[in-house]
Amino acid sequence: FPSLLALLTGLSDSQVRAFRHTSTLLAMKLMTGLVEVAVLVSVQLQTTQRQYDMEKSKRAHDRAFDRLEELQATISELQEKKEELSSMMNATLRGVFVHRYRDQLSDIRVACIEELGIWLKTNPEDFLNDGCLKYLGWTLHDKQSPVRLQCVRALQGLYQEKEFIGRLELFTSRFKERMLSMVLDKDPNVAVEVVNLLLLIQQKTEECLSEEECGHIYPLVYASHRGLASAAGVFLYNKLKNVISSVNQENGNAAFFQILISFHIQSEVVSLSLYPSV
């Protein structure tokens, strides 16, 4: 297996695009397989360690020493496997991903970011850290919309997981401004997914988005692109619903529509003040 990884690492640096693309894709898929196996090995190691600790905690005359020796041998074997897997994953990450996520061919960049999103979600203990998240942050600035789109979708998968939010705090603070600016992305499909991502951030994080930051999204309910207007409408609906629930529990529907009508009137006033000829 190390020989196969070495071959793919060499080919991923080829000047021939077809070789570079195919070898990079294979290396990324193999890396995903390694990540899944590493998670299984970690679970097995934790389970075996607990069994060993339970057996060892028994009184001396109740311990099964043969069982202890067997468990200790299994722990040593699993630790060795874990270290070997870690070494291969590190070699693939540094030998292929770090160079190809910024490849001049957008298809290669998309493949790298797609698999990175899987690694982060599948094995957060090893990958959900600032060292790996930074690649998603940098890729938000990619010139090609398919790469930006894949990056946003990878982030959606992370923000959906409640237990990941704490680990995403630094990333959110560093790249929130960029994400807010992307609601006006030149590719409306990217803009739609960014609004959906910001809705997740609004719902899942403790700090949420400020009213000023939400102001980047509200006007999009009038966007000509139907998908973008719909996504912004969902965002606005959730925001208003939260406002109603926090202020007034009674007559929620009536209060909701009053605020919604007020929003529409204010939006028209702002529009007329900015575009008096309209």
C-alpha cells in the first residue's frame, strides 16, 4: 500500500493533466478509505482499553490474567495499526492534497475539497482543526465557482453537526465576513448555498449573526433569481420567528405578519430613497 501511495503521489505531480487528475482522484479516494479505517481502529482501541481497565480494576483473586495479557496484546497491535494509518494519511495529505488543492485545473481542486469535507466530518478528532479548516477558508476565495460551491457544501456538512460548533468558532470569526460577501456571488447557485450556510450558522452557533450582518441577506428576498430569493425568504422567516418567540408568545401569527408587512414597507421606502426614479 505505501508503494501504491508513492506511485500516485509521483503521478499527481505530472505535467500531463489526465495523469495528474486521475492519480489525484485515486489518492483522495484512498485517503477517504484510510480515514474510515482509522476511525474503526480508534473505536476498537477505545473499546479494548476500557475492557482492559475494567479487568484490571477487579480484585487480584478475581482477575483473569490470561485475559489481561490477551487484551494488552490487542491494544499494542491496534496502536501499531493506528500509527501506521496515521503515517499513511499524513503522507497522502502532505504529498498530494497540499499541492493539488490549488492545482490550476478546477476539477482537481473540486475533488480535493470534496474529499476534505468527508475527512473533516468522518474523523473530526484528527482533521477538524484549524490546520485543515484553513484550506476551506482559503478556497472560499477560489476564482472558479464549482470550487467555491463545493467548499460551501463541505462547510454546510460541518455546521449541521452540533458537536462541531465549538471547534468551528475560530473559523467562523475569521471567515464570516467572506461568507457574508458571497451572498452576492456572481454565480447564483453559490449564493443560494451560502445563504443556506449562513442560516445554519445563525441557528447553530451561540453568537449567531448580528442584525447588521443579517442585513446583507434580507434584501435578497427581492432577487430576480428565484432560488436565491427563496433561500433569503427562509432565512428571513426563521429570523422573524425567533424574534416573535423571544418577545411575545401570544398571538404569534398576528405579530409575525405585522413585522413582515413592516419589513416590506420599509424595504420599499429604502428602495425609493435609493432609486427615486423607480
